[in-house]
Amino acid sequence: MHTKGIRLSLLAALLAFSTFFITACSINPADQINGSLQTNHYTVKTVQYGKLPRQAMDVYRPNVDQGKPTVVFVYGGAWRSGTKKDYKFIGHALTQLGHAVIIPDYQLYPVVSFPVFIEDVAKAVKQAELRSENLFGRNMDKIVLMGHSAGGHTASLLYTDTSYFQRNRVSADVVGMIGLAGPYDLTLEYTEIVGVFDGAGKRSQPIDYIKPGLAPALLLSGANDKRVLPYHSKTFSEELAINGVDVRTRYYPNTNHIMVLGSIAQPLRHINKSYSDIAAFLKMISEQDVSVPLTEDF
């Protein structure tokens, strides 16, 4: 199949990708996207961080260590679904930039409710830290938290509420946060939220834990996102900026809730600039380039 045909095929897969994550259809188009990737620039290992089947993580290690922070990616799925194996394209994309990547599975509702899935991710980070010499060949002393949708909520709560890492004795420094279409200010009465966050109150709201001194943040949202509206990124960004945090916000035209994530995959990067914006942010984090202006909002 020629290049244009491949792109059209993968774009069709991406549209199905949206349906898959929203309605959990039986055919998984993530396999088509992941199957198109070359894997010669990294190795991947599955590691248990707890005793339960869903307490496992995939650890991607670039073949050439550049000493960059490890990225912890938390996938979405309304806290009800998801599996790390579908996100090979994230591990592939970020190891291309020289970063090791941790993608944990975590326990799901209705088996568990808040804050168990948050604690699971913190436990995964701690286990990676304890095994870092074996997994990465060096100390894991810096991490970037990254998440999409419900996973963006988890990543941002770990970013703003440091108690989860403190309880699990995580010593690695959080040097950045990347949120993709995250619900940073949950409406707890919303149908999808009821049950998952019963009794949580303000403990579940990343925006309520913002304080000065947080690491830089990059917030990405699709202008056409009808599932997690862009105002979540706007209000979160504004509150970060009020507290003096270095925050950059991007709203991509003609981009929906899934496209902001799927466009990170190598064959789909023509859809918008999410991958290049992530690459620039991670470069800034790695080089500690503070010359870039603070809030950029477009």
C-alpha cells in the first residue's frame, strides 16, 4: 500500500479508535496503529508493581540513554476501561525523543473507586524507582507526569496533591506535567462520575491543590472536544498562572477528544501539532530552558 493509502487507512482506524474508547466496541483499531510502528529504537518490559493482575506496568527504555526524565503516562477510559498494551504508540513516540516511559495498568471501577486508582499509579512509580538500576541502567530521579482524559485527571492530581507520592515514599522529582483533555475540575454529579468518586468531594479536584512552586505544565485540548470540554484546560491553566506556575496551553482546531491523543502516533502526526508541542516541552524540561515566556495560550 502506498503512503497515502496507509495514511487514509490509519485515519479510518483513528476514527474507529474514538468509538472504541467511548463505546468499547469489540474490534480494537489500536492494534492497527500499533502494528504499523517500527520498534528498533527501544526495548519494553512488563513489570508487576503489586500482587493483582491489573497492578502491572509496561516499561519502555530507549536503546540510547540520554539521561532525560522518565515519562509516566496514564491512559483514560472513564476509570472503567483501558489496557496498557493499547498505548504502545505512546511508548514508541516518547522513546523516539530519548525518554524512558512507564505505562501502568490500574484497578478500575466498579471493582474499586477513588482514590485506589490514583494510589495504584503512585505505587507503580515507586516500584519503577526501586528497580530503576535494572530497568533504566541508572537512578530514576526525575519524572514527567502525562495523562489523557481520566488519566489526565490522575496525572494532574499526582502533580498537584503531593500526598500520594509522599505516602508511597516516592523520592523522584516531578519536573513537568502534560495533560491531554483532562477533567481537572470534576462535576461530581455527572452520570459517569457518580459511583467512581462517591464521597470524594474536593479531595478529587486537581485544581483545588494548585500552589506556587509546581513544575512546568503543558495542557493540550481539542477545540472540538465534546467529551471533556476545553474549559477544563482553560480554568486549570489560569489557576496555575495565577500561582506563578510556568504553563503552556494549546487548543487544536478540528481536533476532538481522541484525536488530541491519537495524533501522537507516528503515522498520524499530520493531524495537529500535539507531538511537536510535547517534544518542545520535554526538550525545555530536559534542558531546563527557562528563557521561554511563561503562559502561552493559543
